[in-house]
Amino acid sequence: MVPRLRRQVQPPLPWLAVLGPDGSGKSTVLAGVRDGWPPSLGPVHIYHLRPRRLNRRGGPAGPVVDPHGQPPRGAVLSAAALAFVVADWWFGYWTDVAPRRTRHGLVLFDRHLLDVLVDPLRYRYGGPTWLARLACRLVPRPDLVVILDACPAVVRARKHEVTPAESERQWSAYRRLAATTPGAHLVDASGPAEQVVQAVLAVLLAEAQKTGAGRAATA
């Protein structure tokens, strides 16, 4: 019973959230990590933004072509939406994410609530910044946060969802987030996808080595 309880509190593998602007290659990197993860270390589970246990609607339904196309909600509705997301995170983490981690699964998130601090308009958040920061402190925090770093020129060569000025702003904001977030790693995403995937895998395996979980892969 004690080992099982220990695995619930301290699962054997770290969990990772990948952040970055549209065009930085998040989906490609996550697929590459999934395919490159050593099978001996367990299955891989990929989520988008939140666990979605309280409401499964709103998941990815293809590429986002206009992330700022809708106006932000008012402060009251934004606060209510934020409270719902926090509740979904706690319920979903302990009923879905944590059990998968306990069974030696690798959990990867495409984006995280931290993203709202960089791009609130994408999530139609119109409340105060301090409330968004508080919500980010209240939800389960990944062991590792990889922020894909590519200059605006590279990002816009891949996708044109936002203006050049917004690309510049997001680039700076993601770099600030990387500098202030525990467990964050800024990974150069301007090169070939295979190179970026290997860099992220190296971060994951290095963290797994700390608990002994990654030794089988490197032995």
C-alpha cells in the first residue's frame, strides 16, 4: 500500500506541458516525442490545454485560423470561466491524469493554463491579470514546461494567424514566462523538427533519470 501511495504522490515519470505561439511546432513536437519515447518506459498520453473531465467539448477540431477573432468576455464571465477551468483541472488531474501517471504513463500537454498569461485574447479572457496569475498558481503545475522559442520571422513563415506586432509581443512574453516559471526550458524551435524533438526528449529523459525511471532507456 505504501509504494502505491508513494506513486500517487510522486509518480515515476515527469509530466510535460509544451507552450509556444502558433507556428512554433507544438503539435509536431508532441507527435515526435510520442513516437520517440522508449516503449520500455510506458505509454504516452497527450492532452490539449486541460483534462476536460467536467466538459469534454472545446477540444482541438483542426487548425486555429483566427485565434483573436472573437472579443474577450467581460470580467464577470471571464472569472466564471476561469473558475470552471480550475475546477476541471483539479477534478481531471486526480481522476484521470494522476492515475495514468501512477501506472507509469508519460503525460504531455499541448498548452496549459499558463498560456493565458501570454495570450489572454486567444481564450477570450477579459478579467484582471492578477486573477489569471492566481488561477495558474492554483491548478496542478507540470514538472516540466517546454517553451518553443522561434523568432517572429520564423513563426510567420509557417503561419499568419496574428499580426507582426502581435508575433513580436508574444515572442517577448513567452521568453519572460520561461524566465519566471519553475521547471521551464526554452527550446530553440527554429531548426528542423527532428532536432527540436530530440532536444525535448533530452529534457524529459534527463528529468526521468533523476528518479531512476529513465535508466532503462539509456542503459
